[in-house]
Amino acid sequence: MKGNLFQLAKEYIDLIERIEKTRDPNKLQILDEKRAECHWEFIKALKAQGIQFKDRDHATRIAFRIANGEL
């Protein structure tokens, strides 16, 4: 499951970075919908691994650390 957690974190962070770089409103909406779906998948994976988080922002910081190989 750890590899899966890494993959989810990487996908989640990639979507966030793509959102930050996109100016097209239509693409932004699509990317944001994908980000929301990915966020909940990542949250489920964190819970399955017993990793605690305080809120969405904290979960996102955890995703950045996992994606960068820090955790």
C-alpha cells in the first residue's frame, strides 16, 4: 500500500501544480474536479495506513512530503 500512497500523493501534487499554472477556466474546472477526487482517495489511503492528519491543509502538506520522498 505504501507505493500506492506515494502514487496518490504524487498525482495529487501534480494536479495542484497544474492548477497553479493553468489560466483557462474550463481546464481549471476539470483539474479542480480531478484534484478533489484525488484528494479523497489520498485521504482514504492515509486513514488505511493509520496516518493521522488535522485537516485538508495538513493532508496536503503530508502529500507534498510523501511525493518528495521525505516520508
